[in-house]
Amino acid sequence: MISAQRAIRLTLGQGLKLFSLAIVALGIETILCAWINGDSPGGPYHVIHVLPWLPALPWLAYPFGLIFLFSGAGLLFPRVAKPSGIVLAGLLSCCALIIELPKYAIDLGNLSLRTTVLEPLSLASIALLLPRTRPLPNWLLGLARFLLCLALFVFGIDHFLGIAFIPRLIPVWIPLRTFWVVFTGIVFVAAGLSIFLKALQFWGMVALGSMFAVWVLVLHLPNCLGLNGIPGAPQNPNQWQSLFVAIALWGGSWALALHSPPRAGVQEDGQ
């Protein structure tokens, strides 16, 4: 009979696969959107609808999509995991700091723009903190931890700031929608604190990943399948992009939890 610790390890061990496959999916979606719409003169081609961190340029969508695809897949193979993680983190950081940050700088109160800056930085930080990407300089790991902590804090605070409209994004069949928005904000802040204080990181990352797992199953995936009654959702690249980002944050959080300090209750590989 499988032990509880073994079951936890097996579950959290799927985190890297989820993170990797979500990045691959983002790359494939970017390429497909460029291929389908890129040759339509004056047509509705907007890569920004696929990855809000990219400019709407077909010639740029293809290489960016390929980099996401191959770097995401590379994380699954130990021999190329480190360069894959570094390339992925570098690309995501450039998208956030060069493309998105200037937009946000002129509209600091915009929650949506703030999210499009912090989402790629969060994914970049996770890519650098994955054990397969190490060893890296301590300053770089410290920067990644700081950026991930900052992003989680801001995501949490933004849920409190957006308490008037965020509940409308939750399916109507879910009761106590305002409560769940507050609860989500608390989980974000608590996870950020676990990283900042270097305490209870295992539980912080497990809680964060589990929360994203629930979002995927009750919100993002049903939206993409047209089950939540949102008109045109299955054809909307934004819905699929949101799904893949949520899966990446789900898997990335669990992957980090698996390799949190052994005192958290789950031994690291080789220990």
C-alpha cells in the first residue's frame, strides 16, 4: 500500500511536466495563431491575444513561439534543462520588461496591465528556481525569489482592490463568489510570505499550486470548452492563453514545493 509521503511525491512530481507542457502549449498556440491569421490582409491577426506579452507582428510570433515550444520541452530532459530554463526565463523577462513595463508605466492603476507584467516575470522566476535549471549564481536565484514573491504579493493585493468586479468573472453556479476572491487574495499573500520569510515554503507552494489547479478545473478549462456560458469563449485565444498560464503556475508551484526544504515533510531527491 502506497505511503502518504510517496503519494504526495508522486502528485507533486507531475508539477514539472505540467509547467513544461503549458509552456509548449503557449508556443504552439502562438505559432498557430500566426499561421491562421498572419496572412490575412487587414485581418484580425493579433498575437497579443495569444500572448499579451508579444507585439502583434507575424514575423516575430514564429520565432517566439518556437522558443517557447523548444525551451518548454527541453525542461523535461536533464541534459538540456538548464539552458532551456535560462532561455525561457530570459525571453519571458524581456517580454515583461521591454514590451509590457513601458505600457504599465503610463497607467499605474491598470490591474490588467500590471498582470501582463507580472505573469511572465512569475513564470521566468519559476523557470530559474526549478532544480533542473541550477546551479545558478546566488544573486540570480535571489532575484528570481524576490520577483516571484513580489508578483504573488501584488496578485493578492489586486484581488482585494478588484473585489467589486472580479467576482463577476467567477461562474454563477459557484456560491459565495466574493468570499472566494478574498480567499484567493489571502492564498497569494500567504504564498508570497512563505517565500519571503523562507518558512513553510512547502505548504505555501502546495496551496498556491492547488488553488491554480482548482481554477483550471472549474474556471479556465470549462471556459475554453464553452461550458460556462461565455459567448465565443472556445474560439477566443485569450481564454486558451489564460488556461495555459494557469496550468504553468499550477505545475511550477508544485515543482517548487517538491524541492522545498526537507523539513517540510517531503524528502528531496537523493536525500
